[in-house]
Amino acid sequence: TGPNGRIIERDILELSKLGAEAMASAATAVCASAGAAVPEAEYEDVALPNIRKVIARSMHASLSEMAQLTHSFSFDATQVMAYRKIVKENAEKFGLANITFNDIILFAVSRVLLNHRDLNAHFLGDKMRYFTDVNLGMAVDTPRGLLVPTIFGANKMSLNEIAGAAKDLAKQAQEGTISPDLLVGASFTVSNLGTYGVEHFTPVINPPQTGILGVNNIQTKLKMVDGEAVPYQAMGISLTYDHRALDGAPASRFAQELCRTLENFMALLAK
């Protein structure tokens, strides 16, 4: 609007005013087309309990400070399932505990670990601490969160003794009466999520341990026998290990031996 059609200050101010009005008009149109304003989401803030804070710190430290790697395997669970059926049918007659698949896994691990000391150990930065006995941690879901009580000297216990100890420790953990002394000192841990239908997972190591075994569910698979596909029941396991403490080959050898042992579980009991 200036002399000879030049742009002057009032042109800029007028254009800014028109722009602001257009933006306001557009915003009004959008709100009108969207109907009522979106209501504010409702929520509740709850402070973390101390045990959740401890678990969070431990899991974060484990994953951030270790070189963790997971190998997955499966084994033919036919013999294990048959053995458990026999024990279950005769438990009352012989005064046995309710021996579960998890108890059988714990028993087998306590024996096989003795042949693989890098996994029955603690990684302490500049040194390894190897344990003479297998102090077996077992992950337990409790109302307060994940707890890992320890079965000390599991390698010296019978299957029935391990089953009894496991149930007693789990009960104490779930009721909140367990001694703190029973929540430390494990040299290796077993975590079983198979009962929840989990097919595969990557368990997180409880430092300074060098490994943890995850137990998965049982699935029907096929194997070739004399050229014919035969169905069988396979149980999966997932071994997470600290690559700073041992390499993939020795970790896999442990898992292979464990699978062979479980496939021939009745022979293990004869030792």
C-alpha cells in the first residue's frame, strides 16, 4: 500500500493479523469437526515398593554390565514324563513329595553342573570363584515380586529331598517368611516359565553368577525314525551365560549334556 506499490510496515502488520485470524479459524474448524474436546486420561501414580526397586536395579546392572548370550535347546521329554507319572501314582505308597517336572530339572542340573565348573561359579571382575557344591537358585513368583531362594548343596540331595526343599522354600518366599540368608549364595539359577505356556525366553543372569537356565513348555514335535516321522513330546530350555566368563562352545556342551541326561533320566538315578 506504499508509494508505487511498495511494501510498508502496515502491510506486514495487516498480513500477520490476517494469518493469525486464519489459524484461529482453522483451529476452531478442527475442534468443531472433532466434536467435544478429548477428555484427559485418568491414571494413578503408585510408588514402587522397595523389593521392586531392588529387582529393577539388579536386572539393569545385570544387562548393562554383562555380555549375556542365550542358547536354546530342546530334548525328548518322553522318559521324564513317564517317570513322573510312575512317581505320582506311587507317591503316597512310598511317602514321596509331589515331584514336579521342575524338581526333575533341578535334580539333573545339580548333577550336570559338576562337570561344567565355569557355570557353577561367580565372575568377580578379575577372578573366577568356582564352587565345590551346587548351590541352586530357583526363581519364585511371589506377591511381592521375584525372589530367588537357594537350595544349598543340591548335588548331595536326592530327588525327593530336592522336591521337598523346593516346595518349602517356595512357600516361605510366597508367604514372606523366608530368611534373607536363603536368598543369597546361589552359584547357578533355574527359572521355569513353562507352566505359563512360554515357548522361549531369555532369562537374565543374577550377578555375579555366570549362567541361568530357563525352562520352557512342552510341545509336540516330529523326529525321523527309520524314515518315518514320529511325534514326541519335547521340552525346551534356554541357557543364558556370561560371555566374559565362558565361551559359546563350553556353554553349549553343558546344555547338550543336560538334554542327554534328561532324555535318559532313569539311568541318571542309577548312579
